[in-house]
Amino acid sequence: MPQPFAFATATEILFGRGQAAMAAGRVAALGRRVLLVHGRDPGRSAALARDLAAAGCSVATFAVPHEPDIALIEAGVRTGAEVQVVVAMGGGAVIDAGKALAACLTMTRPLMDHLEVVGQGLPLDHPPLPFVAIPTTAGTGAEATRNAVIGVPEARRKVSLRDARMLPALAIVDPALTDGCPRGVTLASGLDAVTQVIEPYVCTRANPLTDALCRDAIPRGLAALIRLMQAEDRQARDEMAWVSLCGGLALANAGLGAVHGLAGPLGGLTGAAHGAICGTLLPHVLVANRRAVTDRALAARLDQVGAWIGAAFGRADASVAEAAALLADWSRAAGLPGLDALGIDAAARQAAAQAAAASSSMRANPAPLSADDLDALMRAAA
């Protein structure tokens, strides 16, 4: 019998084309003073801002031009004083920033007190404001997770602000918002989404609900991403939005692994884009895990992932090593840079290998990997 577990998710998730049209009314029901968090270009959220105003809301806006760090979050807190609800419309960085702001706007302690690794990791001292997540990329699944990743430049780390109450009050996943996403963003974010259904499936905390999500999503995500690298495809956009959401649900309720255990430190050390790091590392982590795993059930899961990847490239009989090579070669041909091209040098790799041991993601990895193992797989991904 499965062991007892609790499954956490957003209070409500709306999925499907056209769902974004419902956003203003649903937000207004949560509060009339709104902080609307968007990306570098406010144009994507302009229609929502108008709809909110028409619904009787006063709207303050805040731009997130890069992955959030402490200074950006502190600036957002100043902008969002007196708001009642926070809405984030954008990619994973925007949603993480909005999620963090919803928490920080009610805090009485300094943010550092609540950050993991570099801070005290304390639970929030007050419940966050209601938070609504509206993703415009298919990648991080942040609309369904209970943490926000924040850069701490002085520590050269990216760490989490985490609390069960940070789960969104409402997630609106409208695949139409991802239509026409630039090719490079589609590739990197899509590989992140695929990674986030693979790692929970092979991790030590997998459970029947996350298995159900991941078994379906892994082959669907691989097939959809391959199609999107060939041409714009509405159905493939729908598939990737679903896979991204499944990844958020799965990682929040099972765990991740060495890809994300390394991606956090590498991103903090170098500023390289998270999705590109994950996509580049994934094949090499799969090989390292299959080589080191001793649990037969986990080995079988890794073999199944290899078969799914192989099948996506016409090789259903591929071993994990063969499938990983197919994925790595395809990713590079599609334009994914290696670690060297991302600005990640030997010193950063060595520092990340040491720092990964403290990462929450590593605790659920299917096999123990030493700092030397991690450094070796990063060299292979260079």
C-alpha cells in the first residue's frame, strides 16, 4: 500500500484556452487594490490592467526585468504598499517575484530571516496576501508551487523563500498566452518543464499522484517540444502548458534531483538562465544517476525515462546512456548552449558541486552523487 502523503496545490486552477479572459473578475473578488507584476514589457499585461480597472480595481504595476533578487523584491514591496491582492502575469521569474511579494507585503521580519540556506529559513510570520499566477511561458510550473526562488548577489546564490501558504489562491493557465513564444525561450523553458516531470518521477519521494502526472507528461512533453522546434504548433503549445503545470504539481509534492540541485548554485554564481542550465544538465545527470543508482525500483524508473526519451527520437530500445546522448545532441542542434557558452567556467562548476550538497533538491535524488561526480557531469555538459 502507498505510504500516507498530503497533496498540496493552488486553491484553484483554471486550465485551457480562453481562461485568461476570466482573470479580472476573479481577481476583483479577492481584493480591489491590486499589485500587477509583469515582465520587462508591460504590453503583455496591458489588457489585464484595463480589465481590472473596468472591474473597479485600483492597479499598481511593477516590472520584473530579470530573475528576482532581494533588491528587486524590496523595491516591489515599496510599490505594493496597501494592496490587497498580488497578480503576476509572465514567465517563471515574474511569477516567483509576485509570489515573493505576496509574502513579503505582510512580513514583519526581514526577508533574510525567511530565506533558506543563506538565512534562517523561518516560516512566514503572517499569511501572504492572496496571490494569482498567470503564466505566459511553459516551463517552471511556478503557478503550482509553494516557493519563490530569489537571488542573493552578495552570497552568489539563488535560494528559496518557502512556505505552504505561498501556494497561489488561483492559477490561470491559458496556453494561448504562450503562442508565438520565441524559439530560444520555448526550448529552454520547455526542457525545464520536461526536467520537472522527470526528476519527480525518478526521485525517492515519488508517490502515486505524482507518478500519474509524470508518466503521462514525460512523453507528451518530449513530443510537443520536438514539434515546436520544427514549427509553431497550437496543439503542442497546449501540451507544453499542461506539462509545465504537471511539473509544478509534481515537484511541489515529491521533489527534484541533481539537475535542480546544481542549477540553483550555478545560476547564483553566474547569472546564467535557469531553464538553459537545466536543459543542458539533464542528459548528463540521467547518465550519472543510472550509473550510481543501487535501488532496483529507481533503476527501473530511470530505464523507463530512457525508453521514453529514446522513443521520442525513434529509438524505443535505447539505454539511458543512448537516450541521453540523443537528447543532448538534439538540444544542441536546436540551439541550446552548453555550460561554457552560458558563462559557467571550471571555478563555478567546482563551487556549485560543493554547494549542491546543501540544496533541498539533492535530498530526493535517486542516487548519491559526490562532488566529484557532479563536477564530472558538468564537465561533460560544458
